[in-house]
Amino acid sequence: MLYKIEHTTRYSFSKEVFLEPHIIRLCPRSDSAQTLKSFDIDVKPTPIGTTKIIDVGGDSIFLWFEELTDSLEITSRSEVETHRSNPFDYILASDRAHRLPMEYGAPYETVLEPYRIPSSDFGDKFEGFVAKIMLESENSSLKFLSSLTSYINQNFEYEIREEGIAQEPEESLFKMKGTCRDFVVLVTEACRSMGFAARFVSGYTQGDLNNMENYLHAWAEVYLPGGGWRGYDPTLGLAVADEHIALASGATPIEVSPVTGSFRGTDAVAKIEYDLTISA
């Protein structure tokens, strides 16, 4: 599918501030699942320096400024073609990959290690949740991923929270609701507890959540021998195919933040607004 995307982020400051260097992660990646046809970005005020970098999670843009300003506006325009109509167009490359816990073997164990380490120790709610999903999956790795994704979609309440870091899994399980990024953190930690390499992905989706306005979206990718990195979207309850457009990926949500930067200004307060249109 061919998508055209226009995404504007506006920061308004209560007084003039000095903008520190910023990293922009709004350029869609180009790989076997999607091809970037075109991309451009406008930034106001105009930065004095701009360079494209290969960041940890994908292509990014590094900006720096010199003038005081009371606003920052970033508009990106992308044209992307997605290719994967069937999210299950693979077979697992080894017998042990079918069973839990997941074992990759050399040399993948070392390469994938950053994506397999749980972020912290979790309590009884998390352990009970994972045990329930594992029981339903009958020790099958692929059934575990499917059950995990569908369970969150069917049993958790989706909410919009534009600002703030992702909730810890225990908090999401206590509330039984959260944002897409909260659900992805829960999925990645559950997967890591079963030996999977799992990472956080930011991007866009054509999927409709009760006809809500378009927002940046997040989902998980799990590394499967023979399948490579495969996406699972717990918010929509499905395996990722050609209705998702990936921007960046990383072991933690902070690594894929669409805009990273800070400002200097005594007692200055920032307000954020978004506009996003996706057409196919």
C-alpha cells in the first residue's frame, strides 16, 4: 500500500527560550517491509545546523539553533510504500524456536542480548499475567505471541495520554488500561521473560481506534528465527502487516522518541500540539 503522511508538531513556550540541540526521528525506515519514496522536513525557527545521522534506532536528523524563540514547529512529509500483506509469510528456522522459553543459539544470543534483558524485576501481577498467557499458549512460541497480543486488545481499555513516559507493566495490569506505548512495554517485558528478543517501535497506522484522530502509534517487534523482526500490535490486537509504517525502533521507548531535545528559559512552560494526516 502507498501512504502519504504529513505530521506537524508544535511547541509553544510561555516566554522566549534557547533551544538545545534536538534529534528528530520522523523519517520512515526503508527495509524489506516498506520502501521510503520521499521525505522532507520543515523546521521553524530555521536551525543554524542540520545533519542526517544513523541513530541507534534508524535514520534521524540532528538540529542545532542559535536564536531565542517562543515556538518550535516541525513538519515532516513522507511517502511510503508498504509490502507485507501477509504477516505470517515465514517458517521458524529451528525446532527449538517453536517452544518456550525461546532459545536463539550462537551467534544470535549475543547480538540480541540488549533486547532480551528485562528492564527490572516485576511483582506477582506480572508473573501471574505471563503464566496465564503461557498456559493458554500450550508452550508454543507463536501461540504465546498471538495470545498475548489478543488478550491485551480484548481485556484492556485504550486511552489517549499524549505526554509522559510509559507506565510500568505492574501499573498497566493494576489499571487494566493504558496508551499504546504502555501496552507495548507490557508486551516487550512479557516476551523478554520468555526469552524472546523484543523491541519498541514507533510509527503510524491506518488502523481505526473508534474513529479517533490520528496520533503517533507504537507496537512491538519480536525476533523470530526464519522470520526476523516481526511486529505485534497489542492495541489493535493483530500481527503487523501493510497498514503500519515504522519510523524507529529500540530496546526502550526513549530510544524511539520522535523528538528529543530540551530548552533553556527561566520559568518557561511548554505546550505541545499535533496535526497528523495519513492518506492511502
